[in-house]
Amino acid sequence: MHTKTSLMKQMKEELGLNPRGTILVHSSFKSIGEVEGGADTVLDALAEYMQEGLLVLPTHTWSYVNADSPYFSVLDSPSCVGVLPELFRHRPGVVRSWHPTHSVAALGADAKEFTKGDERWDTPCARGSVWGKLLDRQAEIMLLGVDLRRNTFIHGIEEWVDIPGRLTDTHEQLYTITPDGQRIVVPSRRHAGLSWSQHFWKVEQILETGGALRRGNFGDAGVMVCDTVKTTRILSRMLEENPHLFSDNEPLHGEDKPGPLPKTPRVRPVYPDRGDGSNTQSG
């Protein structure tokens, strides 16, 4: 059985994460295996290891916040990307950004500054948003039990290179409900066209060969750690040379295709009540 101590040891010795840096964690809780204390222990390990840095988890709501259901509540809208982000956003000291579809939650000394202002942007991953700030901070992306197809940061690179067809031409009128109850209008362009992220796996070997990706373990889960600076440099060059890089699901060098990912339900998630005023799910 994994413990907080054993998980923190893996973060240092296997993954080589900088405890004073910035990491964003995409995760599959079930992949970690049996942990003493469950999901809370996983978050305790991440938070304690990164106590001198900045810990960030996505708290997206794109699956159900849309033109037909346009309200995003910073306090009350549940994350559509799993149990760890949903638990994390309720923790003391955690600050959630105000973007209506692609918010994140952050814990650290400058979490407020990091998350500030995302409601000003009309695209999911604008260069001035938290996704661009990850690059500015030379952050690392920890893919915990998931692969590159869950790496939202690559959507950001596509935006910054201005790949055509990735975003809607028109805006949806969305609204952010702030923690003090204020309603802010956030006109938003959405990801459009194919499920581009389903094809991100194609560049895994290239990123690893280029030193942008390394591997390790966290509990039972395989982990990829992506360096945002190196990943941006490699993929920006590839996309500028070939804007259609992610337009199909064919391997670049004969790699085996991964199985399809489960589809995220396009409804507001419901998490069982833990009895402490927050809602979570077990897997």
C-alpha cells in the first residue's frame, strides 16, 4: 500500500520534480493503486512536496458550461476532470481561476497572482492566461496515469502558433459567477472541429528524444513529466512546418496507436457528498 511518504519519495527520486518550481498535474486517481488514506493522501503528498513552489490542477468545466448552460460558478461548479481536482479545489488556501471553461486551481504563495485575470480572455488557453503563465514560469506538466491526450497545454501551443480551425469563429455568451456573487460576462470562443487532442500521443517519442519528456512512477501509475519550455519549442516548430500535424491519428514513425479514451459526459458531474460540505467521487 502506498503512503504519503512513499509517494513523496517517488516525486523526488523517480520524477525529479523541483519542489520550488511550478507543476500542473493531470491525473487518473484509479491508476495510482491502493493508497493509505485515499485521494486525500495523494493531495497531501503533492501539496507537502510542493509547499515551497506552486501546485496547479485543472478544474475544467467545458463539458457542461456552454451557450445552453452558460453560468460558471467559481465556488460551486464542479470540475469535469476527476476526483483529485474536485477535492483539491475545496482545500484551504487553494485559489481557482475565473475562466468559465478552462479554469485551474492553485496552491502556493503566489497562487492569487497566478490565477488572476483569466476571465479577460476569450479563448480557452490564451498566451496571457494561466496556460501561458506556465510557460513563463518554466513549469512542468505531470501526466499522472494519463498520456499526452490529456495535456491541455498542447492546446495552448496550437493557439499561440495560430493553427487554423482549432477555435470557433464566433463567441458564446458565458458568465462567471465570482466568489462574492458578481456576474461577469465572458464572451468565449470554443475548441472546434475534430477531437484534436486525441492525436497528441503521436509526438510522445519525439518529445522524449528531444529531452522534453521523461518518465517515472507515482504509486502504481506511470507518469510522464513534460518540460513546458522544451515542449513549446519542439511542437511550435513542428506545427509551423506542418499545421496538419494533429489532423489525423496516424503514427509518425510506426508507433502503436493507443486505445480510444473514454468520452467525457457532456453533463454537469455529480459527486457523492463526503459529509463535510464538499462533494467528491471515488475514482
